[in-house]
Amino acid sequence: MNAPAPIEPRPRWRFPRLRRPSHRTGIVLGVVVAAIALLVLLWDWNWFKGPLQRALSSATGREFVIDGDLDVDLGRTITVSADRAHISNAPWSKRARMGSAERVEVDIAPWPLLALRLRMKELRAVRPDVWLETGPGGKGGNWEFGDGSPNEGEPRWRLDRLRVQEGRLRFIDAARKTDIDVSLDSVAPGREGAGAAGAPVAVAGRGHWRGAPFRIEGQAASPLELADTDTPYRVDLDARAGATRASAAGTLTNPFRFQTFDLRMKLSGEDLEDLYPLLGLALPSSPPYSLDGRLRRNGDLWRYDGFKGKVGDSDLSGDVQIDASGERPRFNAQLLSRQLDFDDLAGFLGAPPSTGGDETANARQKAEAARRAASGRLLPDKPYDLAKLNAMDADVRWRAQKIHAPKLPMIEDMDARLLLEAGRLRLEPLNFGVAGGDVRADIRMDARRAPIDTQAKIRVRGVELPKLLAKAELARGAVGRIGGDIALHGRGNSVAAILGSADGDVALGMGRGRISNLVMEFAGLDIAESLKFLLTEDRQVPIRCAFADFGVKDGLMTSRALAFDSTDTIIVGEGTVNLDEETFDLLLRPRPKDRSILTLRSPLRVGGTFRDPSFRPDMAALGLRGAIALALGSITPPAALLATFETGPGEDSDCGGQYAR
């Protein structure tokens, strides 16, 4: 049997013996360590300004320059900071720089750099100064980088967030006479509205809109979002242009083109006429107003929907649409007033609203009212602006359910449609409910050349005498309906000038009715009868008819037939009404049909002015009865008026009675 093999001992591991470096190797290592230490001590990131400037210039297509120091902090996010940086403008601009900043800090994601892409996670700008402007012909803008060619491809840079400290933004659109100069400050983190995706900015500044100066303040989305012309840009701003103020909250799409937006807008001011230089809308003068509605724009179509508010002392609501695609903007509106203060319509006639008591008017209108009161004139003499009447087209329907008119309580409601086409204006209809009846006007004005050529046809039907004289105590129990037709043609640039040059006809009449006997006794100056009714009790007297027929030539109304016939008194008149000088010169000859020892039978002279008429006995004509007898022969009303008479109670108006026969 063989003996087992002897076990060999395990070998021991020994580290190799380190050799002492040679003197030469030690010198090399020392130099390397010293070089690294020296590089750390002397490293200057400004060595990379040139490559960085070239990279940014290539990415944006604009020259990018850093005049100050460049610094870099390395880590998961690379932070690059630069002092006094600026970027050049578009080649077509007359201004060399598009923007500059006292200091810029950029947080950069490192990994996209390997693919030669620049992703800026956040950019912080201290005192940036940015100049934005539209391109030649109002197309494009300097905010569009690169040459804009379709082969340019996807941009090789991206900016996620932007924060601004003490910034300034200027925008110029020379073609539209618009410039904006505002200060910008990003909302501090933690405040409401400051999100991680780009802090909104506080905005304050001034400028011109369509040539009119304005001021603006409020809050808007991050300026970074301005570059994305397809994403709605959020705003919450207050703007003032003179006395006009607009508060808007909502979104704009491509705000510098201002073609698409959806805003909740409050609009207020001293006069709707002030909107003409701002929006190009030729609206009539108005008292101070305040409106609130939804403003939207899609290209050339503007809408102000569901607005409500007040104009003067009247409520106003409705929908407005403006189409700016044609040669002239077209203004379409459906308006409603549940209670309309009648004097708020004065601006359509070129007159100021009432200014006394609690009436609403601006300072300019109060001064105009004072001037007119001092002049003694009543008809509005403010000229219409022909340029405005030719500046736009319009189709406006305005309904008023109730009208407040303390001086004219007989006016009840209104339904009006205004059509304006290439300087030709039509009010068709202009319909007022008056004293239980109807006054319907068809007015046409041709403002294509001066002076304005105007034609007016007015039809009066069924106006009730007691409601017409509602404030007169003596009208209680009165019965009768008034009708007639008015046709005038005049030339002039104001209401006063149009009427002062007018030709045409004015005819009004009333059929059978009743009226206070006391009125008739006063008309006949029968003192005894008047005192009897004053001391006892008034009674009603039947009216056979009343009518006034005037021919109009060059603003002078001359009576053709003028009479009032009752069972108690007959009144025959003659004379003129001067629309140019605003004066009366009428002689009314009353002849009581009863006998009284105190009947004076003196003619009454109606004179004075429209603002201050006078009624007095014509003592010079006292006792002259021959002319009266002749006038009684013309008591029969004109045939044109007969169709407008409503006979009232009874079957026959018997107009003129035995005097007419």
C-alpha cells in the first residue's frame, strides 16, 4: 500500500515592492499638479465668450454679444451668467439692437448639449430693455427669428421660463400709428398667479393707440409667451385714453397682430364720441357711459356681446358687431333700453343733454348747454361731421320700452332703425309712441357732400288730446285725437340750418272732441264767463274741429288755414313761423258764439321766440271785426287733412258749423 503524497504548503501572496519614482518622474508629476492648481486658480470662463456668442448667434440668426463677464456654475443644471449682454435687431429695422440686459442668468440642461441643442430651463433678466416692432408693410415682426424660410427646420434652442426684474418693453406699429412703452416686473414666487411655467408680469406704461395717447396698467402672462403666436396670451389690464377707460381680462392670440382675442371688457368714458379716434367708430355724442360685456375678435370681425350698462340716465343693453373687412367698417347693433331718458338722445341732433338737477352730463356738455341758453336759440346748431358720416356704414335697431321725459310726458316709447351706407343716412322708421298715438318719421340725409341734403316725412296719428296736455289742469276730461302730416326738404349741416332752409308742408288737425269751457272763454277773452267757471265749476264744451295748415318756403312757415271751432268759440288765425330766426308772428282772432257784456273780442298775438314765446292781446286790432268775418269763410279744413281726422264721439265733426256753410 502506497503512502499518501505529502501536502505542499500554500504559497503566500506578497505585494509587489513599490519602486521609488525616479527624479524625472517626480518632476513631471509635480508639474502636472501645479498646472492643475494654477488652472483652477487662474481659470476664466470669459475664454469661452467667443464660442458662446457664436453659438447663440447661430441659433437665433442674430448677433449676440456679451460686453461684461461670463461665469458658469457646473452641476446637474449648468448656470451661465453674463453681464451687459445684447442681441441685434432684424436686418430690416433701423434700430441696431432688439434687446439688452444689465445681467442675464440662464439655467441650461446639460444633456441636450451633446446633440448640439440648447435647452434653457429658465432665463432671469435684470433690467432688460426689449424693442419689438412690426415688419415692413405691417407684416411679421422682429420677434420672428431666422429667415422664416420653410426649409429652416426646427429651432435648435428652447426657453422654458422667463423672469424679469425692472424690465422695459417697447412695441412699435408705425402703419397703425401705435406704440407702447411699458415697464415689466415678474410676479414674485409665492404670489397668486406666479406659476412654474413662466411667471406673469406686472405691467405699467403708456403709449398711443391709432394715434391717441393712452395709459395702461395691470398684469399679463410671461413675455416668453409672446413668442408663441398660436397660444392664447393672458391679460388683465386697465387702459386709459383721456377720459375713456377700458378694463379687459381674457386672452389674446398673437397679441402684436391683435387679430384674435376673447375678453371680458368694461368700457366707460365721458362721451361715446371719444371712441372715434380710438376705434374708428363714428358714434354720436352722448352723456357719460359705462358698459360691461364680452369683447371678441376673429380677424376682421369684432363682437361686443351681451353688454349691459348705462348711457347718461338711460339703461342700455344689446349686441354689437363690427365688420372691418370692407372699404369702410360696418357697425351692426341690436339695442334695448327698458327706460330711456329722452334728453340722452340729444346727441343725435347735435345738442347737449339736459344739465339741471340730477341729470348726467360731462363738463363739455354743461358748458355747451350754458352757451346755448345764453344765445337764446332752441334748435341745435352744432354741425354734423361729414367725415364721420362717411367713415363707416351702420345698421342699428334701438327699442325703448319706456321713456322718461319730465318736460314731454306724452312720449311713451321708441322703435328706431338707423341705416348708414356710404354717407347716406336713413332713419326708417323713427317711431315714437306719443300720448296714446303714434308719430312715425322717415328721415333721409345725404352727407356725401356739403351741405347735407335732408328730407323728412312725419306722420302723426291718433295722438290723444288729454294725454298730450297731461300736465294742464284744464285738460282733465278732454277728448280728441290729433293727426296730420309733415313733409320738409332742407339743406344744411346742422338741425338749425336744415330747418332754416326748409321747403315743404306742415298740416295737423283734430276731429270732433271735447275741451274745458274755461279754456274757450279765456281764448275769447270773455271775462264774465271765465269768472263764473272759476268761482263755480268748469264744464266740457264739444269741439267740432281744429286744424293748422302751413306752407314752408326757405324756412318760413306761412299759414294757409288755421282754425279752432267749438260750440262755444271759434278761433281763426293767420301768420308765420320763422324756422331760421326761431320766432312766432301769429294772429289768432277768437269769436265767442254766446253774448256777454264783458267779451273783448280782441285778437291774440303769438310772438316771441321758440325758447320764450309770448301771448298777448293785440290792442291795436281791438274793434276791427271786418277781417274776422272774412276769415270765418275759410274755416273748412284742407282736404289733405280730412283723411287724418278721427271724429271722436259722434258721427260728424261738423267742422265750422254754420260759419263754414
